[in-house]
Amino acid sequence: MAETSEGLTSTSDPQHVVICGAGVIGSCTAYYLAKRGARVTVVEKTAAACAASGKAGGFLALDWCDGGPLGNLARASFQLHAQLADELDGASYGYRKVDTLSVSIDESARASGRPSAGSSAPEWVTGPAKSAKPIGSTKTTAQVHPELFTKKVLSVAVEKYGAKFMIGEAQELNVELDGLVPRVKGLFVDGELIEADSVVISMGPWSATNKLVSALTTISPLKAHSIVLRPKPEAAITPHALFLTYRTKEGVTMDPEIYPRPTGEVYVCGMSEETTLPSVADQIFPKKQSIAMLQRVAATVSSHLGDAEMVTEQACFLPCSEDSLPVIGKLPNVEGAYVATGHSCWGILNAPATGAALAELITDGVSNTVNLKAFDPARFSKPHRNSSEKLEKTSDCYVQSKAVHAYNVEIISKAGIAWAWHRSSSLQLLWLENLYGHLQVFAPQGPTVIHPSRQHRNL
């Protein structure tokens, strides 16, 4: 059964959807929305693919997530990658099918200069490889250059399907009451309002800077390091993705990864840590120790990589959710607010299916590409519950000529937004302190706002 939402209804103008973030998730969402006829504006603070989407490995796997909630999403997205490669000239952004190996490396062992007898390791793995076993074939594993892929999808959305791309800081959502339901009316960008029917928060780990998202769940940043090398004899590096079990001479076991690219470059990653997320992507810098270790790994695995030119030393932050599953879908309690984040290390793989399914959910009210139930943001909603928390009395406020004391309100929390009932008058209140700094009251004559030391006024 597919994920459902009421979708957007419009009898004339195309629906306008503002997407916050021009990483791979936002760009794929923009592509599929624009292709479906929506009017799309992508807002990015720094540059397209400036963070993890430009610094990831770009590895794709058909069935590595089978047996869990990610299985159907990954399978659908792997197939969409192949379709996009046919439609968008996949070779232009490094799409190709690859063989994938699990390789054990022990620094303490003596390098033979060539793979051991019976090993599946390619000739360019000249280091002390104890074993090499196939774990993926050209039928089940592939790769893209993530920066080139992200920019290609976004450029097609803009140039072919009419999406707009702008540099600016996505700030607060403009939320107004539609009857008794809070609804998105736009997004403030650099202090100016862009009107919209829906807004998608797809800013990777920075998605948590949005108050609706942070009130609902936690998106934790995981810093990952990588290097890009250019070997001298480029033809010697065959298209084999390597997943290493790497034991240092000090006895530390790590799991680095190596991805040769069709550009002649080789991507090496594997050092991660939990640390503070900078406010902007261009303030992310790699740790020297992590880069040095990746260079050491590369040189140990292959003399070709040890002699290679260093092209890039970099780091990025992966968005990790509380339950290790992506957060994709409609945000509870506010109509027209959507989120797509928390993809961790599988963001490049799962971006097409995420974008396609979210585009369907927004425009049609139902996602058919993949069932999004397991990724529904509402799974983090706390059930309605009474709380002993009381509002501090600040003043007498007046609603419908009845005195309402701020302290006489019982809070019932859901998804970080508290629905409150005034005990004496049974007026439904919506406490949106994080969003507006005041109470909104749903009264028969229309919504009103309670301000400390002020009488109510209609919105």
C-alpha cells in the first residue's frame, strides 16, 4: 500500500514547490517534480552539490539493503539510476556498472607485488591482500560521480523542465491557518518571502536547522573523510570497487573503501567521526590525521595509488536519523511541509527513488514508485499525552470576552508541537513558541493570537 497524503489541489496555475537544498536529494526531487509539471524553485545557501553530494563515493548497489526497510527503496532507485543514465547520458556523469570485491589487507603481511594465487583481486592490487571475494557484479553494482550526477539532474530540471535555481539562505517557513489547519504559504529566503504551495526540507544534516524538523526528530551529522587520487598509469586501474577489511600494523581494524572512476581518478574513503556541524558547507575541513591514514591505506593496497597525484583532500557530513532510516514524506501537523533527509551513506543510491516518490506524494497525494511508510516522518511523533508542564503566568489575555490565564493551560505534546486546551473554556490552543513566540487560538470567529500583556487580535 502506497504512502498517501492529500497532495496539492490547483485548478489553474501549476503547483509551486520550493525545495531547500541543492544536494542530490533536493536535485532529484526538483527533477521529478518539474518533469511532472510542478513549478519548482530550488534554494541553496552555498552551491549545488557543495556538501556530501559532491564528496561522496557514488557507489550503487541493487540488493545490499534487501531484508530490511531500505530494500524496496534501494532496488527502485538502482533501476531509476539506470533509466536516468539512458535519458541523461550517464557517461557524462560517470555512470558505469562495476564489479565489487571484498578484500582483506593486513599491513603486517609482506606485499607480494601481485595478487595471491586464486585471489579475485585485480592486478593493480599489489599490496598484502590476504583474500579477495566477489560481493557484487555488473548486474548488481554500479557507480556515478556524485557531484557530476547531482549537477546534471539539477541542470536538466532547470533547462528542460523550467525549474528555477537560486542562491540564498532558506530561513523560516511561512505558516498560516487554513481553517483550523496550519498550512505552508511560503518560505523566507534572505528575509524575503517566496510564496509556495509546498516546501521540501532536503538540506542533509542542516535539515535539523528547520524548527519543524528539529521539533520532530534528531538528524545527527557524521563527518566522513575522503581523498581523490590520480594514478600515473591510469589504464592500470580497472573498474573494481573495493570494500576493505584493513588491519593496521598497530592491530586496528578499519573498513575503508576504494572506487576507481571513469575519469581516471580513484576515490578512497573510510575515516569518520561524530563532531560539530559547521553552519555552512564551505567551512568543513578534513583532519590531517584522517587524510594521512587514507593515504597510507591507498599506498598499502596498491603501489599505483601510492605513487598517485593527490587531487583532493576533503570531508563532508552525512545526515543520520534516530533509527538509521531516511526521513521522507509529509511533516505532521503542518500541511504542505515535507522533508527528505537522513539517508546516511546511501544518499546517492536512494536519491532518484526518494525524489520520484516525494514528487508523486506532493502532486498526487500518493507515492507509487516506492512505499514510503517506513520512512514517514510521523513515526517520530509522540502520542498525545497529558503533561504536568504549565505555562508561566504572564498576564491576563482575552478571548471571546473570557479571561484566559496563561498558567491555566494543559500541554498535550505531539511531534514537538503542543496542542493545548484551556481547561475552563475548552478553547483549542496551538502552542508554537518555537515558530512564532506566541499562542494561536482557534476560536469560532477565526484564529487569534495571545501575546503576553496584550489583548487578542485576529490574524
